[in-house]
Amino acid sequence: MRMAPMMALLVGMAGAALAQEAPPPAFTPAPTQAPAGRYTLDLSHGRLIFRVSHLGFSNYTALFTDFAAELDFDPTNPEAMVLTATVDPASIETHFPDPEFDFNAYLAGPDFLDAAAFPEITFTSTRIRMTAPDKAAVTGDLTLHGITRPITLRATFNGGYAPQSFDPGGARIGFSAVGTLFRSDFGIDMGIPAPGTTLGVSDAVEIVIEAEFINPDASGGQVGP
């Protein structure tokens, strides 16, 4: 009689192990009329924003104004897509209100981004894993401040269309994405609060991306499955 609880426990543990080993669910990609092909960022409809906690009182928000990206887009096989991006760290924009102090230049300087020594931030995707028909985890190698580490962005496909007479850009697709990195992982540790305090600027950096991509060479349309 004493074996019954033990057997139930073993069966439960085995079931839990099998559940952990089960493959992730397959998702049918969200349909779109945008055709497959290479798309480039439409910077006029792109924003690259970051936020850091300032003293624990607010999420200080700034952005980069000069960045580019290319996406090999395939609406029928999103996990095969490849994304590359570059950012000019000297293009940081804080909208600092005091004209007597160039806060943009300070953050682009040697204490933080050191844009003179490291004039380019790059990202190259290494894996795209669908988490819903219109969402994916985009993992890639980020090179920042001369150091390369993997990060993952949570991306949402907002839709797209084939070339339209009213849009000189051609076929157009749009995405939103968010992610977090720790700047100390990239050798940028100025002002990080001591353990147990918020006196400083957080190690964690939240990234917020809004991006539209265009393909002026696209023709016709393709509906995803």
C-alpha cells in the first residue's frame, strides 16, 4: 500500500520531465500581402529608443537618430529570416534642455558609448523563433562598445502590403520590438548604483523599437499561409 504514493510521485515527475522536453508549439505565420524579398529600414518611420532608471525616480528616455537595417523577409517561413542593423552611437539624442552643456556629446564620449573609439553598434540575428502567429523572439549578436554578446528582442509583426500606387517606397512591412540588456556586460559601468541602492543610473537598459521596412523592387503580392 505504501508503494502507491511513491508510484504516483514517479509518474508525476516523469510527466513533468516529458513536458519540459516537448517541442515548442508550431505557429502558422500571420498572413500578409507583402511579398518575400530584401527590405531596408525606412528611417522616416523608424525609432530606436532606450530607457534607464534614473535614481529609481523615473525612466530616463533617449534615442538614436542615425541607424539602418536590412531584413530578408519571408512571410511563409519567418524563422528563416535574417535581420542586420547598424547604429551610429554619436547620433544619440537626449533633448537635454540646457544649451550650455552638450549632454549628447557627454554620453557619446569616453565615459559611456565612446563613439570615437567604437563608431558603430551592430546587430546580426542568429535565430528567430516564433512565439505566436505575429510574434517572435529574435536572438542575435549585439556589438556595443567593442564587445559582442547575444541579446533577444521580442518582436511583433504589425502587417504589410504589396506595392501600392500611393506609396513610392514599394512593398512595406512594419514591426515593433522590445528588449533589455545590461550595459555592464558591454563595459559601460559608469554610474551604476551600488548593490541595494538606486543612487545612479540603472545597469539594465530597456530597448524600444518601431520600424517600417520597404522594398522598392517588389512586384505583386504574396499571401502567407
